[in-house]
Amino acid sequence: MTDSAQDGEWWQREAIYEVYPRSFLDTDGDGVGDLTGIRRKLDYLQWLGVGAIWLTPVFRSPMRDFGYDIADYREVDPAFGSLDDLDQLLAEAHARDIKVILDFVPNHTSDQHPWFRASRSSRNNAKRDWYIWRPPGSDGGPPSNWLSILGTSAWQLDPATGEYYYHAFLPEQPDLNWRNPEVRAAMLDVMRFWLDRGFDGFRVDVIWHLIKDEQFRDNPVNPAYIEGMAADQRLSPVFSTDRPEVHDVVVEWRTLIDGYPGAVLIGEAYLPVERLVAYYGDETRREVHLPFNFQMFWAEWSAPAIAQLVESYEGTLNHAAWPNWVLGNHDQPRIGSRLGSERARLAAFLLLTLRGTPTIYYGDELGMTDVPVPPEQVQDTFGQRVLGLGRDPARTPMQWSAEPNAGFTTGTPWLPVPPDAATRNAAALTEDARSILWLHKRLLSLRRDEPALSMGSFVSMGAQDGVFSFLRQDGESTFLVMLNFDSTSTSAVAPLEGELEIALSSHLDREGERCRQGIPIGPFEALLLRPLRR
Ligand code: GLC
């Protein structure tokens, strides 16, 4: 490794791997994954070459939203293990140079959290104002027209006290009142608790939801709404989300985090890029290190569209803002299903060669696809309550081996394992040096060895004949990335003079090949090339 590879923070150089603990590895036979399971698979993650794991919430929870409804921010849910197990996971991850990022869910708690139980117990309770309580509107109905994720009113009447509470998600997930200083202090304590134990930072849940309009004004109708869109899209959530005051809260967190060198703050926000980048803050008021960039979830998968997307994102960031890219997560259909297996390789190549921190969703390195879940087996409350909102298909057990239940459990898995797990599994793909798993491993290892591919600059060469090309550069070292988004072979014009060598192809079968102008590139093939010195 050269000196410049040491530049930058770990969260800039390394890839983040999202673990959905329920589905990673079950070691006690209850069909649900656990912390011991994650610990046992650290060698695999180290072999793969990721620098950090982000665990979706493992805290005490009634599991109405599988951990995103927290009843105790400082306790591990028994379904996953104990606090000791979590500490042990951290220690063993650190021993392998793998960071551990926890999920911080500040917007709402479970309705079973003692804070909410107290809050709802009476209008005079000291915790009443910790949540968002409002009297009925002038018509006796909900206080505003705001909609929850389910597409119905986000206000739930509490008959005992005659007021409504606000919930952006399930009624079992009441929103905290972030205008209340006690709430802010209590949640800073929660962050401190985990940072003091040595965790490496947080992925912050629904960061843009935190603060709501002080006057609770009605949201306007969404002019872009068309039949078939999710029901909550009928309104534009301008008064219920992304309020200017949210940035003050994020600045407070960042100030705390900055007291823990190396700790990272990642924000989840589904927002247009120009509003998303505001969550970086600026030089005097820093906010999150990485506001998750989800644009690839909905991108048109063509060379011009992706080139345009990447160029405009890069162009929107100021020099201090570090880019990041996300291809999949536990809320979206899997990349393998969105694009199919050939394009999934191309997508991995893109993710791991662009400038910016990549996030890999567990199983995507195997090319796992969405697994159909029959209606009577739906586990996700969103899907149980509203047809089409279920996220189970992308959360099925990690496919470890050809053993029963893909080696995930000796019991009955909480979600089905698909038939293709017999061949599409980590054990089998480890043995296949041209697999998508090896493609991930090779790309991750190149990123570590070549500063140009991690901290290096990015220069787009645009899209031509279905091929998107860009340069990555650091000092003397230059790489050219060419990605063919089309299903036909082509001969691509390299924007570099002289002879080039293929450092990696997405099919893992052309390394060392030399070429000049007119580089043959196969259907959905991606190439990493470097100029040969004369
Ligand atoms: C985030 C999580 C999602 C959860 C929601 C409410 O979007 O990723 O899984 O349901 O927040 O906490």
C-alpha cells in the first residue's frame, strides 16, 4: 500500500456491508438470525474485504417493524442475544479490522417504550410532551391531513386522553417530539452509551422526518401523484418532513460524534439530491458524513442515464462532501431482481469503482434475488396491512451453503429459502473463481490496493454507444472504467492514448489482456483498464 492509500478516513476508503441480523445466521435454531451468527461469519466478511458492517436495529423491540420500533435503546433484544454478545461481536470485528455501525432510530419509539407508556397515561404526565400530541381538528377529526407510510391518517386517537398522537410509520411507532430539549438530551445519552462502548458510529433512521411543522399545517396535494403510486404519495409531505430546524438537531449529533475520532454518522433520507446534500451541512455547521445516496434504486439502467446521474451528483457535492452509493437495502427490491443477474455484475462493478463509499446489502454479493412470500406467510407488518408494501422478499435468509435452509438455520426459517439456494450460496460461489462473489472480492481488494480507486479523483468520460466511461486518478496512477450497459458487444473508444491493460473484467476472464483503441467489450461487460507505461 502506498502512502496516499492511508489518506482519508476509513469510512471514505472502505466499503460498508449491511447486515439484516434476523436473516444472517441463526445459531440457536429458532429460525431467526442472531448476534452469535454474525460473529461466526466475521471470517467470511473479512475474506470478502468489507471495512464495516452496519447492523439494522438489534435493540429490545416488540418487532412490529422488526427492530425499528424500539422499547429500550440500551438493551439487546433477546431474539438476537445479549449486550455481552454485542460487545463480543464488536471486539471480534475490531480484531479483524472491521468496524461496527449501529442503527440509531431517533424519530420514533415503540408504543411499548416506557417513555410512551408514561406519555399516553395522562395529559399531565411529565413525558406527555416527549411525543407529538394534538387535540382533534376543528371538525373533530385528526389535527391535520398528514399521512403515514400506510397511506392513511398519521394521527391516532387515544380515547382515554381525547388527543391524537402522530406516527409517520405504524401506529405502534409514535414519533418523538424533537422540539423538546429533554428528548434531545436523552437521545444524546443513548448515542454516548454506544460510542463509549466503542461502536464506530450510527446509521440514523429516517433523519428527514425528525422535525415537523410547528403549526401543523396541512400538506398540499402532490401534483405528480398518479393512480398506482403508494397511497401516502397523494400529498407532498412539505410540512411533515425535511423542515429547516432538523439541521440544528443533526449539528448537535455531529458535535457529539466529533468527540469520538473515527466515528461516522450516516443519515437515511429519501430526498431529491439537492435537498439530500443539505444534510452534509457546511464548514461551520457539519452534519452527517454520509447522507445515503439512493438514486440507483430508481435509475434508468442505461449508459446515458447513469452517466448523467453520476455527473450531476458529483457536480452537486462541494469539495468537503464525500459521495456514497447504495445499490440495495432491506426496504427495496434486490438489485438481482431489479436488473437481472448479468446487469447485477455490471452494477457491482459500478458501485465499487465510482468515487464514494459503497454500501453492499447482505446477499447481493451472491446475486441473491427477491424471494416470493405467499400472502399467508407475510411477516412485514407494512405488507400485512397494505398490499404491496411488504419488504419480506428482500429480507430472506442469507444463502450460505447447499445444506437444508441454505445453512441459515437448523429450525424453520422465519422467511422462505428459495430453491436456487442449492447453487447460489456462499460456499459454492467461493469455489467458483468467476462468480459474482469473487467479482466483489476482487473489486474490494483492488480498491484497497489502489488509492486511485478509493480516494482518487473522478472524471466522467460520458456515455457513448451504450458504454459509460470514467477515469479514477491518484498521483501517477490512472484507471479507466468502461461499462457496457447494452446487451450487444461493441468496440469502445478509449479516451487514453497508448496501450492499455485489462486489470479486471466483470466476467473475470480477461485480466492481463492488452488493447489499444477500439476496445472490444461484451454485452453488459465492465472493464477496469490501466495504461501501460512505455
Ligand atoms: C427506515 C427503515 C425501515 C423502517 C422505517 C421506519 O426507512 O429502513 O425499515 O420501517 O425507517 O423506522
